[in-house]
Amino acid sequence: FPSATMAGVGGFRGVSADQDVRYGNKMKKAMAQLKFPKELDEKCDVKALRQKPGWIKIREWVPKRITELLGGLEEEVLIGLVLNLLE
């Protein structure tokens, strides 16, 4: 009777945790509880921004600001990541 015992494991054989109603979507609940600043709701067209002369100033400002936030530590990997994400 091995197949009978395997089929009766909670009655949810082959169901993932995402599909099981007992677990719910915990990530969705956690995101609903977080509060974000209003500034993050605004959309920004980065492609249009790159064509303007201000893009050079942004590329200079990002490393300075990241270094400032990290207490003087110049983290080149993080700076490169941020600049690549903006491009």
C-alpha cells in the first residue's frame, strides 16, 4: 500500500506552497505594510534624461553621493551597479 500512503499526505500531493491556500501570499502582505515616500511614485523617463546635458552631472553626482552615504568608503562595485541600472 505505499502508493495509498503517499497519495494521502495531507490531500495536497503535488501542490506547491504558492497554490496552497493555507499559506497565503506573505510577500504581498509584507509589501502592503511597508510605507514608501511619495517621491517613489513619480515616473522618470531615464532615456530622455540621458539625452540632456544634466546626465553628465548625474554621472558625477552618483559616486559622490554613494561615497557620502557610505561614510567616505568609495565602493566602486556599487557605484558601477547604480550607474548601469540608470543607463
